Amino acid sequence: MSESTQAEKWQNPLRSRKDRRLPRIAGPSGMVIFGVTGDLAKRKLLPAVYDLASRGLLPAGFTLVGFGRRAWSKEDFENYVKEQVLRGARTDFDEHVWRRLAEGMQFVQGAFDDDQAFDNMAALLKEMDATRGTAGNWAFYLSVPPEYFAHVVDQLDRTGMAHGTEEQWRRVIIEKPFGHNLESAKELNKTISAVFPERAVFRIDHYLGKETVQNILAMRFANQMFEPIWSSRYVDHVQITMAEDIGLGGRAGYYDGIGAARDVIQNHLIQLLALVAMDEPVSFSPRQLRYEKLKILRATTPIGPFEETTARGQYTAGWQGSEKVVGLREEEGFDPNSTTETYAACTLGINSRRWAGVPFYLRTGKRLGRRVTEIALVFKKAPHQPFDPGLTSQLGANTLVIRVQPDEGILLRFGSKVPGSTMEVRDVNMDFSYTEAFTEESPEAYERLILDALLDETGLFPTSAEVERSWEILDPILDFWAEHGRPDEYAAGTWGPPSADHMMAASGRAWRRP
């Protein structure tokens, strides 16, 4: 029996495949979180599990097992999880929901090289299968640094916990970064695939769980008006931006040696590019979505020369709003001689009939002007405008902006006549807001992704081929930067180093100011 067949077997009978409006409810299952005391588990994973339970999307016998070094009893673990739920859950706290969820909580003390701890866990999972009705279906969430992936996976292999049967599934969920270059990504994929088949590996890119990201597909393929102009015939260029207004925030040890390009461009932004640029899939099945994404990534290449088409920088002291903030080199725990960038921008091209000649500009940075993630399609100007040039001086390019966060929505910028006796044309905005248009609350990204992993819905999870192709795209740029000294500087609160503006000006373009 294939794993997809297993997933169908355990589907809740109330969920009709003919009516996708009904909630997707996971079947009998449990989840083990490695790194359960880490920052990600505290802020995202544990609140997400509670919210899923609160929404009625987890089975009654769902079991959550934490693994860590602390000498915790079951009660200690429950108290810890409750503290994180009260702090971070999006749904109201309900004592009945909590008690039902807490009944299935267990904790295993140990380190990743502790054979006895993993033997204890294997025995515990068998006990939970018998007493909680988890049916042998387990997801293992590796919320740990990549250097520990091999240790955990090897232990799951040694104890047999990684091995499913025709009646039972076993899946592994792993967090980025997926390596630090192509070679390391291949090695990481080799390590994991030696134990788990590709169909059982769920690589988390939390951006793909956001409602506004998924709405890219709905907007493009559910509406006739957009797709005819979604090509090089009308689009001049595309800008994909993820800007943060925070600094390293205590992550100096993690961030040094990784940098903005590895941390954001290789995964989040290249995945957004794939969704924006891909051709229409035959269906929204995971297989078809992955096929179209990988096809567009294989056609994507970096555009050079890199000294003109890329930019990188490190933030210096400045003002973040009304707050005076220190520069990167003064951040606690950061090596002042490091060449790790906190700002990265690059130019990519897509060798396809649809996108030939259209540059895709990707940028990300810390301590920028404001927190925003958006995709902007900037259209070519009309070939002929029968207006007095003086009356269109304030008219820019038509732009379609997909706001991923915050203020999720879509903005369309176009020209309109100014009231009066002359034919003066000026830019105006037509703005759609998710929060104003819908009363339904959007699920948090980790809610969606955890539930999808339990349901074997793989469409929002990058494959090993996608990960490796992303590194193939980015590696030449990283190699070039490694050979060219220090990044440029930019003051905190600004929009990046001067070289970022120069790379756009060289082609007669400019960055959009979000």
C-alpha cells in the first residue's frame, strides 16, 4: 500500500473529497519534536499545535512527544507547553481543548548521541500506539540545526522508528537552512534519503504556508484578466522584496557565515519567483505543482556581470524610527571582521518564451526602512501616449503588487485623469485588503504546514531537486562575493547600500519604495 493510499485510508469520513470547503482533519497520528525547547518551538510550533486542536483539526488521540536534555516529567512538559500556548496561540484558550491535548503529551530526556534515550522513545511510541490510538503514524519534526540532522535520522533508523509499513506511515519534517551551498545540500539530501524516501520528507519553507503566497496561484489561474498580460510582452521587470526592520536580535552566532542571501534568497525568494513565473499546472496536485515549479527553476539563471547586477551590504548604526540602534559590528557576539552580508540583492533571468528578457530583481535585508514582503510586477509603458508630455509628468509605470506581509493584499497602480479641465494623468491605487474583504481568519503558516504534513499534502514543501537547483542558481553569486572583500555599508533605517541603487540605475530602473 503506497503512502498516499495510507493517507486516504485514514481520512476523516466527514471530509468529502468532492467538497474541499470542509475542514481537512488529520487522521490517527502523533508528532515528535526534536528541539522542543528552542525558539522556533516556543514561538511557532507549540502554539500552532494547540490552534489546530482548538479548530478541531487534530484527531482525538493526537500525541505530542518532546525530546530534550531537561529532566522533565510529563507534568513539567505540560506546564512548559501551556506557557507557550498562552503566550503565542491565536485562538482563545479553552480548558477542555487543553486537557484533551495535554493527555497525549509525553517527554523523553536525552541527547542526540544517547542510544538509550532513543530506545526509550521507540518503546514510548509503541505504547502510545496501543493506548492513544496513533495507529503507528508518526511525524518527526527536526527543529534543530542542520549539523544534527544526521545524528537524529541515524537514531531513528537504528531504532526502527523511521520505518513505516503498509499500514503505518513515518515522515520527517526539517527546517531550513537546507545546506549552505550546492555540495552541502546534496550531502544533506543524501543523508536523509538514505533513511526516509523522498515522499516522506517535508522541508519547511514557512513562506509557502502563508495565505497570500497561495493566493498568487488563485489570482493568476482563477481570473482571465491577469494571465494574458503575465509575460515579457507586457511586463518590464519583477521585484521581489523581503525587508526586515530588525537587526540580528541575539542571533549573531547563527547568522555569521550564513548571511541574507543564504537565509532568505535561496529559499523564500526563489520559491516566490517560481510561483510568480511558473506556467499553469494541469491541476493543483502536489505532483503537478512541483513539476511546474521545478521547470521554471531549471530555466532560471543569475545575470551578470555580478559587479553590476548584484549588491550586498552590512548595516551600520542609525535610526530605526525614533530609536537609535547599533551597527552590525557592535551587535553582541558578532565578529567585527566578518564579511557576512545583512543585505543582498541579485538579478535573475528566466530562459523561457514567456519571460525571456524580463529581469527578476530579488532583495532582502535587515535594518531596512520597514518590515514588508511583496512581489511587484512593473509593466512596460504604453507604446504611444496621445497626451501633452507636461500632463503626464507624474505618471509612472503600471504596477501590480502582491503584499505578502504585513497588510496582506493586492495593490494595482495605474494612471487616472485628474479632475479638471485639462487631460492631466496621475498615478492612483486600487487596493484590496484581505482583512477587509474576508471575515475568516487566515491560519498561521505553521498551522497549515503541520497539518499538511500530517495529511500527506506535499504541494507546499520544496523537493530535494528544488533545493539543489536553488543553490545552483545562487552559488555563482556567493562565490563572486567571497572573492571581493567586504560588503558595502548602509545606515540602519535606510533601504540598503548605494550599490543596490546603482545596479538598478544601470538598466534605467529603480527600486520600488514599499
